[in-house]
Amino acid sequence: MPQPTPNAVHVDAPLTQISVAFLQDANNFIAGQVFPTISVAKQSDRYYTYDRGFFNRDEMEVRAPGTESKGVAYEVDNTPTYYTPIYAAHHDVADEVRANADSVLDLNREAAELLTHKALIKREKLWASKFFAAGVWTNDWDGVGTGPTGDQVLQWDDSNSTPIEDLRMAKTVMMEETGREANTLVIGQQVADALLDHPDIIDRIKYGQTPGSPAMAGNAALAALFGVDRVFVMKSLENTAAEGATNNHAFIGGKKALLCYAAPNPGLMTPTAGYTFAWNGYMGAAGAGQRVSRFRMDHLRSDRIELEMAFDQKLVSADLGFFFDSVVG
């Protein structure tokens, strides 16, 4: 049955000043913040990548009098492409619902907020599947509950674990392989909880606290401690239960961590772990590739509010990410 029904938007007089919506904070969604967003005029196109090996070789030679200097070159790969599918959803406001709604309700605004929420969840889930998953990055390590070996670390909710050393190791590996120092850390909410209470981290920051105040770590303290510019915590939720079933909420990010280099600004010959291509050339879409439309559906005797979003999240360099899976128990 379409929701809301006429009765659902009509409340008793004593409740007319109360409107409660369990909406997530938009800041809980990190998919639009980690990697640069490139606004594109076309739905699909090519982009260029450069082989860093050509830039990191020592090829200068002594030039003898009357001779040419040493010639050097580099290669450009123009085969990578992007394609921005259009994700869309709508909500219909029936005439009888609008006529029966109390003045405290703004049905158009609420429809837009509902659809925006759906769009944020879709984009966050796609980001997690493309960047926050095993098998994506060159360096892919696992957290274990005991006896780590090889490409493993002791899970960070264990007081004997060494998250500071683990992330320092990851930064060094990335620097040696790419010449770029990781500047961004993305962690799931449970990972953030473990790090914020880890004894090694509390011990490192306690001397910077005001005397008599408890030693507490926040995102800024974690960024300074790990030597990165930004720390993002994936706090966004998804209800995986079907409509009518008992709600089943879970964090989209899970118990994972990604250390990466994200270019502060997109540009030619600018390395980065990933990009988001947003099609703002789609009929007046905004910078993130989204647009909201309102139009009449006469045959339904309803107004339709529709949100569309056209974007593509692309892995650019697998070497510029270091992923930790199941890093808390």
C-alpha cells in the first residue's frame, strides 16, 4: 500500500506541534567527502592515467660538449573510462493526502528529504562496495583475534594490539611503493570506538590534556596521532529488513579501515586513490549529479517528487590504498 495513507498525515490536535522523524545526520555519510568529485558534462568518457615508474627513474646523464641531452619519456593510458548511471526514486503525494494533511506537515519537503536519504544510502553502499572491501587494493590485510602472521594484524579492540604501529607500517609501505604519503583514514564506527578507547592511543594523548581532565581522543587527535590530514568515521546505517518486517539496522561501513591518499583537488597528472565522476550536464543537475523534480501525475491524481543522481565512483590507483578487513572482533 502506498505510504503515507490519508490517516497517517492527520494527527489529533494536541499533537499538531510535534513532528518526529528518525533521520540520519547527512554528515554520517562519507562517500562524497573522501575522494575528489569531478563534475563532467557527458554521461561517459575516458580519462588518463600515468605510469609513475617513468617519473621515478634516475635517467639524467652527464652531457658531453656538443652533444644532446639524454632523452626521457613517459606513457599515458587513455583506456580507463567512466559511466554515470542514473539512480532514481520517487514519492507520490496524492491529492486526498494533501487535502487532509495538517498544516504542520510540508509534504513536498518531507518527500524530498525521504528521497535524499535514499540517495545518500545508495551512494554510501556503492562507495563501500567499491572502496571499502577486500580484494580492491594492492595491500589488503586482515585483523585476527590471536597470533597474527603474514598479512595480518591483531584486532584493534585487543589491548595488546598495535594500531599506531600498524598504520605507520602501512604509510611507510605506501610511500615506498608510490612516493605518496597517505593523507586520509576511513574507519567504521566500531573501529572508531576501539581506537578511541585503546590504551596506547589514550597514553599518547594524555599529556596534551588539561590537567585534571580525562584523556579523550577525537577524530582530530587520531588524525594528528596517525599523521594524516583527515579521519572519516562511517556512521551511516541501513535497514536491511523488508517493509513490514522487524527493523534490522546495521552500519554500512562495518569493522574495517582504509588508509589512502586522496588528492586534495582533482587535476591532470594528479595521483589519487579514487575519483567520483558526477554528471552535472544532465538537465540542470547540481554538482554532485543530483536533481529533484516535481511534476503532475494526473492519472494518479497526485504530485510526483522525484530525485535522480548520476555518478560513478572509480578506483584510480590500487597502490594508493591500504585496507584492513575485520580489524575489530
